[in-house]
Amino acid sequence: MAIRPGLRVLDAAQMVVDDVNRLLKERQLVNADQLRAAAESITANIQEGYGRDRGADRNRFLRFARGSAEETSERLRARYAAQEIAANIYWPLHHRLVAIVRMLTNLMAAGSTS
């Protein structure tokens, strides 16, 4: 089996899921189910995408993953703005999600040329 170049993005996404699950275990947040589902959707769509051939089919799932990362980020931002999440929890998650979005965008660009 070939080493997948997208493995780092999957690792980062799994860390987000773990952090969100830990956060939701410690706090009751508005729309907690949607936040958890959005975070878990990132990893599910990355894995689904890498089960597909390179190109448009894979990129479709990576685009879904990117959308889920953006949704997760927005849901966390809303809870931070409502002062339900402390800055020391919000900012590391936010920055990791921004990195995930960038990695997915780069993977889609690289995948469409091959």
C-alpha cells in the first residue's frame, strides 16, 4: 500500500475530533450534537475521499471535509463569542481547523492535476 500524502490532514482532523469530544464531555454547549457531527464529518469525508481514485471523485469528498472543517470552526467561534468556551481552548482548535482547510485545499489542487 502506498503512503498517502493526505495522512497528516487526517491526523490533524482526528485531533480536532478528540478535542471536540473532550470539550463536550466537560461542558454542555448549545448545538453540541451538530458540533460533534461536523467535526466527525471531517475525518469521515477524508477517509471516504482516499478510498476513491485521484481526481474529481476524491476531490468531491475532500471538498465535503473542507466544508465540515469550516462548519466546525464557525460553531466553535459562536460558542467562543457567547463566552461558553475559553480562549485557551478555542484558539488552538481554530488554528488547527484553519490548517486543515488549507491542507485540504492544497490536496484538491494537487489531485486535480494528476
